Amino acid sequence: MRGASLTQLIEIANDLDLTSRAVRVNLEKINHIKLPAVLHWNLDHYVVLTKVENKKYTIHNPAFGKEQLDEEEFSRSFTGIALECTPSNQFEAKDFPKLSIFKLLKLDNSNVADLCKIIFLAAFLEITMLAMPQGIKKIIDASINYSPSASIELIASVMMGLVIAQVVFLGSRQFIVNKLNTNMSLTLMSNLQSHLLRLPMSYFDSRQIGDVASRLNSLDVIQKTLSLHLVEILIDSIMSITSLIVLMYIQAQFAAFCFFCILSNFIFRYINGPKLLEFTEEYVARTAKQQSHFLETVRGIQAVKLFNKQGFRLSLWYNRATESFNALYKKNQLQNNITMFATFANGICITFIIYIGGTLIVTKQISVGMLFVCLTYAQLLCARSSSISDRLIELILLKVHKDRVADILLTDIEDNSLKSDFPVATGKNIGIEIKDLWFRYSEKDKFIISGLNLTIRPGESVAIVGETGCGKSTLAKLLCGILKPTKGQISLGNINFERLPLNNLRQLVGTVMQHDHLFLGSIRDNITFFNADCDEDFVLECCKAASIDRFVDSLPMKFDSTISEGATSISGGQKQRFLLARALYHKPKILILDEATSHLDIAIEEKVNLAIKKMNTTRIIIAHRQETIDSADRVYEFNNGALHERIKENAVSD
């Protein structure tokens, strides 16, 4: 939402020891600027131009990754503003951490054992396949030479045994593969989910929900590709080499021509690999944007209907879907071209062998059975080599998915360690002390909080008022550990925030924030936050304090009634009271309420405020309603990043 201006980009470049120069340039002279350069794009963000060649423009777009655009596409988005950046003498290149796919897998002993079993079974399966052509050769030659039927029956019996062995080996291998896939998928996904849930809120604030979901899907692609294709590459490589050696032993010219066709196939795939990687990256990014738009529409469907914007939202989705499928079309078209070339090369190889083999049969240099063996091994060699090149391409394409997963796994997590013996308070309640607190979201942003000081005594309630957007909610997030101060000190019960682990802090603090959610589940589940061993009496007590007990009692299923996803089945006031009951069930020593009663009518709000006040909990109340403000012991006005105490009207009248 905050974004960055061109001036801020210049300042960032200077901080990185880059000499920058902003220029206005038209399309005809864009190739004269020094590359790489930052370009203003679509009037809403920036991209990096890295290459201009033959009216093709290569850019790195933070929204979609690397793209190659033609002149028309480039002209449509480029605004004419560019920023040249040149390394100064003090500039030092830095290495950024990279995610290793094999480190990501972290195979345990059972997984390694399953992989060995898969390789063992696959090897025996391939041996039976290699033996089959020899049996067919002997039957063909025996038939042409009018050999006794007993010998043919014996060969056929042996081949039947090989077929049965193939079925057994194939079934056993597939069973172990399915087991390995299931175990690895569950382990990898749980590890990624665990890391994701421990990331700071800033990670989620800067990404769309569809983008985060697509990154989880990328992990599934990585797991399936590695668990299946690495074994296939190993087995196919062994089969290809074996087939090539056998073919060289039988007819060297057949082997030489097959090798030439296979090499041309690999070269063609290698040349098109970077372009295929680019198309895949673009498709994944645009699909994530499409999913985010869809989820946003579903989440806000009530507003869409009330403002009669179904057609508008559909149009926006259709544009994003079109971009996604256009990227998929380019990717599939290139893959089709690669497949067509492989088919052509393999067909030429087989045709050559048939032609040369036919002339050799006429001159009686080889038998018909031997030609059949050569054809079988050549087809096997071409098929397995094509499979290897396909799998290698898929491994290259994993870079797209690896980078998306790395965005999660290489982001530092919050310190969520919980210390059971950590001294947090010596009494029923604890106070808060803030000294010279400063905060801004980045080094280039203005300070939202500047030199703020505040002391709240244990059990005291303080109301904070001020204009919308002045920074009250930011202060609340700092107090509950969602944000970290730029500088300054916050202490709870004489303990500095820096010494207090987040889990310990969040055990002390109960919150009702502006954008809090209820989850799909029963009323009891939401109040206790899905605690299986809950205190039923205390649940009822919290509901009474939040004045929601009568509503619960009026429902047929009472506390077992289900709250729908997004809490669309209840009113805004009811939702706030359930959130308040949830915060109270937490048994907090400090209660932070950010517009927690804004949807309640005055009578219920007074009742709720009185019930909370009787609990004698240290409270910070952010509100605009006078009734809520009057319930506090002291009132502070937030202005220009600092707090100024306001004399309460009732205190003056007294």
C-alpha cells in the first residue's frame, strides 16, 4: 500500500553504493540507456530492464518474474521514466541465501530404505524388459527355419514367466512409490506449514492469499518431481546405456545413428530450456494472481452483490484468467514443439534402421529376428533417452517452484520459544511502561510514532483517541508484539520486550483487533480457540461478560452451534462480542481493545464496559465512541506520533 517513489528508489540505490540517474526516454532510444535499468511500469510499480535485442525487451517484473516482451507489449506499459544505476567504487556484490532442493527433502532412514527398494525393483523390471527381445528373436528365427514346436513352446514359456515377473515387480514398485509419496508429502507440507505460521505478520501483509496458497502448491510439485523422476532418470540412464552397448555389439552403425539422433534431441531441448523456464515462471505467477482475485471475490461476495458488480468482477477475473491461459498456451506450445522434434528424430532413427536392416537381410548379413532385436533396442533407447531429457527439463523447471517455496523457508521466523520459568509478573496484574518509542515501516518512510512515552499502572485502563489513520492501531500492534519498535523501549512488569519471548508475551496479552476473524467451527471452539480440554463454566462466564450469553442460549445447539466461515451468519456486534469473549477466556493480564465495541448499541456497550472494568485487568482501549472513552481511567490523544493526556470531562465537573 505504501509503495516507493522515484526519489526513494534513488536514495535506496545510494545506500547500496549505486550511482543513479533518472532520465526520460522514448521507445526509440531505450536501447541507448545503460542496462540494467529500473523502469516505471503501468503507472503503479517498477520493473528492471536487462536486455534489448531485435525489438525484444527482457524485463524482471516483481509481479510475474522474468518476461520477454515485443515492442507493442513493452510500449503499452512503459511510462517513459527510467533510472540508470551504475556500481560505484565502494559497491560490493552480496551473495543471497539459496534453497537447496535436496536439503529441503531431508530424507529419513525409512525414506532412504524405500528409495533403495524402488531402485532394486525397477532394476529387475528393466532386466526382464531387456530379455524379452531376445526371446522374440529366437521365436521368429525358429519359425522361419521351421524348428521343432517344442523349442518354440519352451521359449514362449520363459517369456510368459518374464511377463509375470514384470507384473509383480511393477506392482510392488508402485505400492512403495505411493507409500513414499504419501509420507514425503505429509512431512514436507507439515514442515512448510509450521514455518509459514511462525513468519511475522509483515510477510502476510505484503502478499496476496492466492500467492501464498500457490507457494504451498509448488512444494507438492517439487516433492512429486523428485520422488518419482530422480529414480526414473537413474533407471532410464542405465537402460539407455545398456541398450546402446548391446546395439553397438550387434550393429555399430545402428548405435552410431541412434546416438546422433539422441544428441540432436538433447541439444534442441537445451536451447529451448531457458525460454520454457521463463514461460513456466510467468504462468505460475499469473495463475497466483488469478486465484487471489477469485478468493477476494468470494470473500467479498456480499459487497459485490449489493453494488451490483458481478459483471465487473467477472470481467477482471476473465482478464487475469486470459493472461494465465495465454502464458500456459505459450508454455504448452513450446513443449509441443520439443515433443514434435523428438518424435521426428526418433522416427528418422527407426526408419534408418529398418532401411539399412532390410538391405542387410537381403545380403544375408543378419537375420529377420536380429533386425527385430535391433529395432526393439533402438526404440527402447530412443524412448528412454527422450524420457531422460523430459525429466531433466522438469528438474530445470523446478527452479520456478523452488524459488517460490524459498520465499517462505528463507524468511526469518519470529522467536516463538516459550520459557515456562520466565518471570513475567509478581501480582494479578502488570503495568506497561513505554519510553521514547519510535516506529516506521521502513527506513524511507516517515515516523508514525516519534518519541512516545506512556506509563500504565497495573489494573488501570487507558483510552487512546485520535484521527483515523494517525497510528493508534500501529501502537496496539507494537504492544502485542506483531510489530517491532524502530527504537525505544517497551516494558511489561519491569521486563523489557527484547527479553520477553513472543509466546510468553502473548500469554499475558489478550486482544480484540479491528480485523480479527472467527473460524469455521462451534461457538465453544471459537471462544476457547479450539481447546479440547476447555472450562465450560469459564466459557459461560466470559460470554456473560461480553453480553453474548443470551444469544447463545437462544440457539437450538447452544455452544455447539456452528459459526460459518467468515462469520457471515451473525451480525457485526455479535461477532465483536464473541471476539471479546475469546480474549477474556485467554485470562490476560493486559487487554488491548482496538475498536472492540464499535458495532454494539449504547446499552450493551455500557454493560460490556462495566463487566470488563470489574475484572480489574490492565486495559488499553482504542475507541471513538464517547461512552467507551468515558469508561477509562485516563484518556490520551494520539497526535503527531505522540500521546497527550486529555482531561476527562467528568473529572472537570467533579
